Amino acid sequence: MNIDFNSELIAFRAEISAFLDEAPTDAIREAGRKVTSVFADFDQATAWQAILNAKGWAAPDWPEQYGGTGWSVEQRYIFAEEYRKRDLPPLLPNGIKMVGPLLIDLGTEDQKAKYLPGILSGEDYWTQGYSEPNAGSDLASLKCRARADGDDYIINGSKIWTTLAHRSNRMFMLVRTSDAGKKQQGITFLLLDRTDYPGMDIRPIKGLDGFPEQCEVFFDNVRVPQSGRVGAENDGWTVAKHLLTHERGGSAQSPTLKRYIEHIRDAARDAASPFGGNMIDDPVFQRDIGELEADIASMEHFEKLAISGHEIANDPAFPSMNKTMNSELIQRISVMMTQISGLEGLSLELDALRIGANVKPLGTYLDLVSMPFYLNSRATTIYAGTNEVQRDLIARTVSHG
Amino acid sequence: MDFSFTEEQQMLRDSVSRFLDKTYDFKARQTLVASEKPWSEQVWQQFAELGLLALPFSEETGGLGGSIADVVAIAESFGEHLLVEPYMSSILLAGRALALSDHDVAQDWLAKIIAGEAIAAFAHEEARGTAAPEFVTLGAQQSGGNYFLDGEKRLVLNGAEADILVVSARLSGVAGEKSGLALMMVDPKTDGIEITSFQTIDGRSAAHIQFDKVQVSAEQLLLDDAYSVLVAVISDIMIALSAEAVGIMGALLGATSEYTATRKQFDVPISSFQVIAHRLADMKIAYTKARASLYYTTAIAEAGQSTARDIAILKGQVGKLGRAIGEDAIQSHGGVGMTDELIISHYHKRLIAIDAMFGDSEYHFRKIGQAHD
């Protein structure tokens, strides 16, 4: 075992910190403080991505030849830590963390040349067309159909839980191209250059937190070029599974989780305990936050072992364990935030949550975001494969049967 | 950063594991626990020959200069084999405390301990557990050139068999104060000592020891102002116990996955039921978390970078996750999980004992939560 704390990393941290202190606009910072979901405010997240891209730091996890930073794993972890310390908004994940890495791994040279620059700069927002009303956990039973017609496909059907589709200009999706064989075998992965093709109808769905984050998308004889196909026709399931490993694992989550704990502790210093005094001195609060911090620490240890190349990350269950741990920790954090806010979390303040709104929050920033964050975070154990599906996958790596 | 065992550590780990596989299977262990003997003298002598008793001590004190990572490398295997030999008590607790003093007599004792010729016990725990040494209350009253010990130590592992006791005591002040603590070397045959021995739920020999005006000479004072040494010894034993627990957790996960894949009910293996499969998944997640925290904490402790909070996180996690895996393993085995015959229940009892020692998970979680940074 060997832990290195060298001076180069200290200098690197200082360089990162200086830029992150200076570069973001006030509106970007405000968007960071008002995050209540995996998806930050669309406009500010996009503006921030453009700034980071100009610096060359939009996609630290990408290979250098495609616009990555060439940083070591330690440097990337430090970047994530400093980023979170300043409460900066996360970049929209669909491009940088999902379709980008997928194209780098499996796209044609033409596809990479055409799409990667827009993904890196944030000019393109890609919505994900996977789930359908009758294909959720059982994704392979999807029915949205693409029929080959000359150099095109003609798409009919619908997709749901397409995040921010109403703000998107591109889409990656799974379609059914064959009914022969197993249901996994007739699926194709497509990239759509536009989301305003004739016959496409995007309808936002208002969520339990009051925001239209999700959408349903209807396809009525939508004609798209076949050149947008990734992988072979009917081999889209393999492509989708590959993408899921990026969606479920990948970059370190623990800096984000630890930052939430700092906010909870800060709030607990001023929040009154119903037993007198402040929550920070309440023994039950101390025990509960201690338990949560210990569990977050184990996640951090797991991530640090993984990024250092320890064999623990070679486990085939790694992406599923990572997703399960992270999603459940976010939910526990969000519960604790609402507990600290108490009655202050009950006011519905959709206007105050808008960026640039001239509406003062009724309470603290934590009170403003805790309830919508809690409500939105119910999705963490549902999206990217429900945690029930993840546990099925994990169990398969344990079972001798 | 490298959190993996070195090649040497891996070899040490493999050789101890092979030795125990050969000589210390579950049947042999159960026969030993049921016998009059508190541990196997033969195994202990072989440990001495293999250099394991010298492993954690510095070369100046006659040891091999091993680090906490070396101890972790072998302790997982101790857990998997449910070892009852006095490695924790005589080597890692009392031996370590003796080694941290430059006292001549202490060095003589240490040489005998390393040679396998003597056993030392660490008399430290008091009524509610004494993970925080500042709560030690056993009094050492100075009078003339001597000290008089009054009070009681609970759950002294191998206290009845020890040739020498290393006792934590309070020279001055009251419970809660970090100053005024001492470590004493006490002959267990001294007048005024009353030893009540018993076996623990996890097959070890232990004792409650009553001290009634026990006269101790000034030469037997190992250390005064012993707080930081006590903290160091307890920190390392918490890592070693956690390694044992992680070894057990891995063994329970393996045994439970095997059992649920072969046990049939309603004509199918019970692992085909989703509730069972998901329990196995939860056990694997728990094991993975505990293991990650063990290796991470060991590496930073070896580098001298660990804090009290880091150690509390490890011990708290291992206590909670170990109990969960043990209870899940029993439930998954059904009726046979309740029997003495299967190793499952014995693994669980050891995990419960490890949780209770040096602060259980609730204690450590609250300690973590108390920290104002």
C-alpha cells in the first residue's frame, strides 16, 4: 500500500481553485445553489459548460485526443472536490457522461467528427429515448418501431421519461427493428440530428416537485437517416448496455455527497432542536449524521480504490453496486435535509427557485431546495435501471446457481 | 495511490491462510473450543516459528518491523478461521503497550511473548466499555514508593491465563480527563487480585478482574501520561478487529450464496427467489463497503495520515455491516442457521463480539457526528 501526497497535486489544486473562483458568472453560481436534481438549470449549466470547454476542462474523464484533459485519476478527483466545494452546477450528464463516451467507444469516425465537438461545447443537448410507457425495467420489450426505407428509417411509437426533451436539439434512442428471435435481438440504437422532425411531438410532464423536467415524445412516421445508427442494425442492446456502464459508474460521486453533508451541518448549527438548543448538539442528530457520513465515507473509499486501479473495481457488479450505493445515499441525504428544514420545507417556492428571479426565498437556501430535492431524488432509485434491477444484476455475480 | 497489498504482504497472507486451512478447519476449532484448553499451544508455537508473534514489533524490540497493513493482511484469515489464539490480547494489545515503553522489565516480557514463552493480557475495559481511554476509572493511589490499585476490569481477554497483566489505571483526576492515566505491569498472582474467568460467546477465554488495594511497586509503572499510547494501541486494534470482521463477512457471503444455490424449496433453488437474491445483493454491497473502508483506512494509517474520525468510520461501518451480514446469513440458512453445528452462527457471534468491543457502531456514529469541523 502506498499513499502519495505530492506537491504537484497541491499545485494542481491551487490552479483549479483559482479558475473555479473566478470563471463562473453570478447566474451560474446561483444555479449551483439552486440545484434540486441531477439536472441543473438548463441555461446556466449550458453557459457553464461553454466556459469550461473554452478552458479545455469540460470533459476531464474523456481521452485526451477527443478533448479530455489528460489528468490523472487523482487530479480528476481533486477537480471534482474543488468543483463541489464551490457549489457549482453539474453539467447536464447526457452528452459528456453518456452519449459522448459511447461514441468515443463505438461510434464511426464520421459520427465522432460530427457529434463530439457539439457534445463537448454543450451546444447540443441530447435527450435519451429509452423508456416507453410499457417498457421500463423490462426495457428490452420496447415497441417504438423503425422501418428501413431507402437510406432512412421511419419511426412510429412513443418514448417517455425523456429528460428535458423540450429543451433538446438531438436525441439518442432505442427502436425496434425486428421481432425475430429474443426481444433483445431486434433493437437498434439511433442518433437523431434534430428533435423537431416532422411528425415528432414533445410533451413535457410536470413532476411531483412542480417542474416539467421529464417529457413524453410521440413519433408519427418520422423519417430519419440511417447514418445515425450506432453499431449494427438489431445490435442496439449491446450498444445500450455499454452506455449504461457509463451512466451507472464512471466519475466520482463522493465529493458531491460530502458537500451535501457540509450544508446539512452548517444548517444544523442554526436550526433549533425541538428539545432545546440547536440540532448540531442534539445526540440523535449527531448519531444519524454520523451514520450517514460513515456510509458516504465507505462510498468514497470504494471510489478511491476503484480510481487507483484496485481489483475491487474489476468486479462485474461494480457499476450496479456503484449506482445502488450512490442513489440510496442521495435519498438519505435528501431526507436529512428535509428533517433539518422541518416546517420551513413546506412552502412551495417555484418562483424563488428560478435563476435570476427577483423573489427572495422565505427561509434559508437549504430550506428552499431541501423539499424539491427530496421529491426529485425519489427518482434516483428508479432511473438508469431501478435499484431492484441493479440488485438482480448484483445477485447474479454472487449466486452459485 | 496504491491500496493493494504488496507482493510480500500477499505472500504472508497466502502462507498464513494455507497454514490455517491445513491445521485450523472448523472441526478442529470446535474441538478446541469445547476442550479445557483456552487455545492451541501447538498452533501458538507454530505462530512463533512463522514469526507471526514478532510481526508487529519494531526491530529494536526484537520484532520484524511489520506495519498495520501486514497485520491486516493476516487478520482477515484469522477471522475466516475463527481463530481463538491470544493474538489480539497478547500481541496486539498488551504486547504493543509493552513495546511502546522503554522499560527494561517490559522489554524482557516482550522477548518472552515474541518467543511464545509467555502470554500478556490487556486489562483495560470497564463497565460500559472504554473505547475512549479518558473514561478509565480504576484508581492507582500513590503511597510511599508504591501504588495501590482499586477497581475492576471487565472482559480481560485471556486474563486468567496471562503471565503478566498490562493494566490501564488513573493516577489522578476523574473520568473524562485525558491526563492522569497510567499503564502498569501487574503480576496476576499479587494479593488482592480476584479473577473470575469465563468463556465468551465467540469461544475465547476471558476474565473479570477485581483489584482490591493491590500493591504495585514504582518499577511496575510502565508509563505515566499514557493517554496517547492507549489511543494508539486502541486505534490499531480497531483496524485489526475490522480486518477479522471483513474476513468473516466474505466467508459468510460465500457460504450463504452456496447454500441458497443448493437448498431447494418449492422444487427450485431458493436463490431463484427475488427476495433471497436481493438479500444476497445487499450482503455483497455491505461486504464491499466494509472491505473498501478497511483497505483505505489501513493504507492511510500505514502512511501516518489517519485521524480518529477515519478509525471511527471503519469500526462503525464494520460493526453495523457485519451484524447485518450475519443476521442475513442466518435468515437465509433458515433453521440450520440457528444451529451450533454450522459455522454460520459462530461467524455471527464473532461479528457481534467485534462490534461490542472498543465501541459499537452506535458509539462510533455518534462520535463521528459530534465532530465540529
